Amino acid sequence: MYNFLFYLLIDVFGVIFMILSFSVVTLYLLIMILSALEMRDFRRKNRFADYQDIITSPIAPGVSILAPAFNEESNIVQNVKSLLALHYGKFEVVIINDGSKDQTLNRLIEAFELKKTSFFYQSQIETAPVRGIYRSENKSFRRLWVIDKENGGKADALNAGINISTMEILACIDVDCILASDSITRMVRPFMEETNKKVVAVGGAIGIANNCDVKDGTVTKYRVPKSRIGKFQVVEYCRAFLMGRMAWSRINGLMLISGAFGFFKKDLVMAVGGYFPKTVGEDMELVVRLRRYLEERDIPYRVAFVPDPLCWTEVPEDEEVLGRQRNRWMRGTIETLQLHNKVGYNSRFRVLGLVSYPFWSIFEKMGPILEISGLIYTLILLLIGDFSAVYFFSLILMIYFLSLLVSAFSILYEQIAYNNYKDKNDLRSLIRTILLEPLFIHPKVVFWGLKGHIDFIAGRGGWGKMIRAGFKTAEERKNLDTQSTTS
């Protein structure tokens, strides 16, 4: 009897894993097709667009750029100057000093001639206590606001920025990101084009600035990172933004806008209560909450995506730091899905409930657990002698070549649309990374995701410390290369 049940379970799990494997293949082929169609339409639509008209247009919306800062003394002044230099007619920059323990605030006060104001801070969204609000006496910096507050985390800092913002669009960014000079004009265009559907949020693609030359807040020379971990993230970001989010945008199924670069309608963000500070996935949670709010009120809406590389960031090239980041991403995903479990598999929420939520639940949240379970299942088959080598290796090869196909197409999209990596050596390096990633890097990503599950169950939270090398000019990079060579 027990043998019968055991082998029945083995057969049932075999069928489940077979269905999941072919579902993965089918879904990613569909994602490739949808993203290609969306990229084609986006390029056709924007081929002759004149974004200068948006800058001078009287109907162009005002934009409040919100940038939380915590212990950013080394780069804060240069970063703020680059934000103030963006090409747009109506915008303000709100820097939120979230209880920094270094000289971040003093550097800002000195560089921008800031004075503490008697501005009345109305806490429409509850936040940690605000110690002061600063503005400059120099008219050159009239767009700049600086909030000094007690530490409350990124979401809390953004809520403080929302409370004093005066424009109708919120641009929530990481203060250490580099924005293209025309980034605002390109990101507000979907808001200006809305017709029968309200555009509630717009996400942007993120580029990787490691090993790139940066001058005056602008990327002047694009290169892939030197480390294998850095190159892997270039491939991963191309997959995520130029393929994944383009496909989800096609069917209005986006559940995530990068916290490093996202634009939102302020009135709607206020209506849902701002960011939720008790999650490490505040960017995803806000998008899902906005969508849920509108679905429950039967308001037609759209979450748009702009694939142009308008924002560049430094990614971790240390495995330990990257592991903490992926751990945090997994915990944020689990928290968001649990907070909004009412949405899942619910026809009332249409694409969000029947397509996006199940995909994130099964293939993103449960992905690491399913992969480990598949490995354990294979080991059991080996032990009981019920193992088909032909079936196993055929399945492994199919998944491996699918991974190569998806990654290769994402790099192809980047080359066709933007061609930032013009050096052939960079392309060869990315191709080698595509070949090696499933074998050497993906297992680590699975482990980090699994650890995220364990830490979530154990109640271990927090962001973890991010270590950044900082952006370099061409001259600084040349000097560093010379020093490393001579040493």
C-alpha cells in the first residue's frame, strides 16, 4: 500500500514538473513575441517625435523629483547639480535627508546656500518627524527643496517628499542615479497622451553605469562591467526591461516599476496613502495598490513603460552584496503578494488578477522553491532507479537553449534599438556571459531567492548595506587602470 502511494506521488510530481517546464517554455516564447511587437510599435511611434515641444508646451505637467538620501556625502552635491540641470520647463527637486549620520546635509547647505525656512510641513501622509525644510537664497537653485528628517527608511522618506511636493507628477528616483538630460520629457509623454484610459504610472528602463565614463552627470562612454557578476546584470537588466516589461506593458499587466526611476500621478498616490513603509518592496507594492484601487472602482487605466535608457545606476559587483539585494527583492515580492492576495486569481481584477498575479506567484515567488524541488525529485528518481537519462538531459538542454535564446534576443533588442555597447569586445563578453550564466550564476540566484524565503519566514528583515565604488570620469578611470597595472 505504502509503495503504491509513494510511486503514485512520484508520478504526480513528474506530471506537475513536466507541465511547469513546458509552461515556462511557452510563456517565455510568448514574452519574446509580445516584447518584439511592443518594441516595434514604440520605435515607429517615436521615430519622428520632437520632445523639445514638450519642454515648451503649456499643457506639460509639472514634475516633482523626489530623491531620498542616506549617508551620501561623497556624491550628493554633484548628483543634485545634475538633477537641477535636467531639460524641462516645470519641475522641482526635493532631496530628503533621511537621518544621515555623515555630512550629507552640511554639504548640501554649503553648496547650495541653503537656509532653514519656516515652511509649514503638513503631514498628509504620516512619516518620521521632520527636523527642518531648507531652501536656497540663490535664485539659481530656486527649484531645490531639502527636507531633513529622522531616519525612517526609503518609503518613509518618499512620503515626506510627497507631503511637500507641489507638482502633479511625482518622479521617484534613487539620488545616486544618473538621469539623461531629456529623461523627464520622455517619461511625461505617456501622461500627456492619455485618452480613454488614465495613465497612473510610467516606468523607465535602467542602464548599468559600472565601468562607464561619467562627466558632469552624463554617461559619455558605455562599457560593460569588468566582473562576471556585473556582466551578468547587464544581460539580466536587458531581459527584464527590454523584454519582460515591454511584454507586460503590451497587455497592461505591469506589476512593478523600478524604485530607481518611476513616475506617478500625485493625486492617485495620495488617494491610496502613499508608499507603505513596512515592506522592503515598496516600489512593487505601490504599483499593485494603485492598480487594485482603480480596478475596484472600475476606472479604466494604464501603467506605461518607456524602454529608452534614461537612467543609469551602479550595480553591486560583490557576490555578498548582490546576494543581499536579491534576498531583499524576494522578501519584497512575497510581502506584496501576501498584502494583496485578494487580487490573485480573481476575475474582478482582470489582467492583474488572472495573468500578472499568478505569473509572479508561480514563476517569480515560487521559482527558487520549484527549482530546488525539481532537483530533489531527480535525486529521488536516481535512488529508486526510475530515472530516464534521455528524458532528463533532453529537458535540461531545452531549458538551457531557451535561456540562451531569451538572453540573446534581449541583447539583440538593445543593439537594434540603442546600440550603446559599440565595442565588439563588449558584445563578445556579453555572449560569453549568456553561455555561462545558466551554469555558474543562475544557481546562486536560486540560492539567494531561497534564502529570501527562509529569512521572510524567520522574520529577518532590513535592507542590508550597499557598497558602491562611485562613478568615474575617463581620466579618473585611466589613472586607476595605470595604478593597477604598475602595482
